Amino acid sequence: MTYRLTVCQQALRRVFDETGPFDRSALDFNVAHACEMVRAAVREQGSKLVLLPEFCLHGITPGRSVADWVQASIRMPGPETDRLSAVAAETGAYVGGCSFEFIPDFPDRYWNTAFLIAPSGEMVMKYRKLYAMTSKTRPSDVYSDWIRAYGYKSIFPVVDTPLGRLGFLIARETHWPEVARALAMKGAEVFLNTMGSRITVDPATGAHLVRQMRAYENIAYLAAANYGPFIGVAGSAGKPRMYAEIVDFEGRILAQADTYDETTVTAEIDIQALRCRRTGQTNNLLVQLQPRLHARSYASADHFPLDHWLDRPVAHEAENTALERDIIDRLVANGILIAPDA
């Protein structure tokens, strides 16, 4: 079975500028624009799965407060995602994206949440971002309460679909191989990487290669959607960022954007070829994996803590930056890291 998958490099309006109030019209615009991109991908490319980028409904404005993002966050499902559900039902395509979410069980916090909508219009998967520190809350920050409320299966969700088993990686989570590996060990065949990165990536560094490596080592496809320019923000078009791209299960780039402006990228996904490769015995990295061999090393490592923000939400990204500095100092003191000469 093969099918066409499209990733969108979507132009966005920001729901906040640097100082002004929440702009509801920008949210409405982004929802409508996302719907049109899905329709176009199905109409023009015959795509069965369309992936929107991180921040596809809100845009992003650094420096805004937690309270601002809580105010702007949406419920899932809710009125905004219902419009995408209608388009999924209209076009017969799966639709994936990522947005800021409000969860009533955890008021005064906001979450960076990827979602997948089936052609039935049902939201069949939600995944909350686990890595890359900002002022958002992550399930690991309130781990004990999260597990009591939603169970461990909610941490690394994978959904079985006619298009293969799908799981999410949000933005730079490709830089931590543990996230992709956890999904692969649950059977994920296609990693949906919703990106929101404006980081300039030197092609001579590993940061340029991580998506290919995550696909190769897990024998999985990886589809990465990144956002394009911010509408009405001078200089945002053409600013270097990681291109939207689709990578096959051998780590080869099948298709890649050639512009920083709004565009789409489409490639053919061959799930049967992937399954042949995964069940073969030639360099089968997944089969040779020994998870129990590594479990004790992971369990004894003392790096970023669970439950650190259980009692209160993080107030500002700077608090996580300070925590990171404390962890570095502790690892140096414990002899895990070695400080450079003065």
C-alpha cells in the first residue's frame, strides 16, 4: 500500500505581537488558512495525510507571559479543531497539527499539543510535548498527577490507521533519540514531526542530520512540517530555518522545501516496503535493540527531574534555564561532566 503525504510550510498570523492584547481574529485566520491548505493538498496532490506545523493556529511570539498563552490556548477538541475535523471529513484525509492547549484539569498552565484527526472527523490522538524547555508545562513537569489522570499510555501515544502506525515528535524532540525510540518500540511507522523552528542550522553539524538519523535508526518514515513567514511581520519571509521535508526509512530525504516562504512538500509513503524492511534480517536495528540492557543506566541517571513544577506552573522560561544550570553544576559535582579549565 502506498499513499501521498503532504507537509505544510504554512504562513501564519501571530495571535500576539510583542506588547498588544490577544488577537482572536488572527486565530480565526490561521484556522481558516490551515483548512484551505489541507483542501489544496488533497485536491492538487491526492494526499491522504496532511501535516501542519507547530504553532499552526497561534503563531509564536517570544516574551509573552504564561497568563497570555493560557488565555489564547484552545480546548481539544473544540471550536477551532472542529473546523479541521470538518475538512478531514470533507476531504477524506487524515489531518495532523500542533497548537497550544488548555486542559481544565490543570488550570493556570498551557500545553504544546499535537493532534491527529481521522477522515471520520474524530480526533484520534493527542500528544503533549515532552522536551525543549519553555514556559509551557510538560507531562513530566507534573508527572505524578498526570499519570494518575491519564495513565502512562498517554505519554508516548501511537495510533493504528490504514496509513500505518503514526506517532508525533514536536519540533526539536528529534534531538532526543529516546522519544522516537519510545514510539518505535510501540510500533510507530511514521513519525509526524510538527516543527516551529527558526533556528539557523549549519549543514556541517549534527543538527542538520537528526531527522534522517531518527528515521534510519528506527526504520521509520519521518514527515516534518515547519512554519513559513509571519504575515505582517517585516523580515520574517526568507529568514533561515529548517526546511519542511519528508525522510524515508533508510534516512534518505524524499522531498524537501526549496524556499522559506509558504509552500508544501509531498512524497509517496510505502508502508509495505517499510514492513518488509522491519521484518527482514539485514541490519535490523530495531530487532537487535536490548532495552533491558540499558534500563538500569537510565533509571540511575540523575538529570532533569520529574514533578519539578508539580506545585505551581513555571512562571517564566528563565526559571527552567536556571534549573538547567543547577543540573549542569550537579553533574559536574558528581563527576558525570567535567568542567573546562578556568
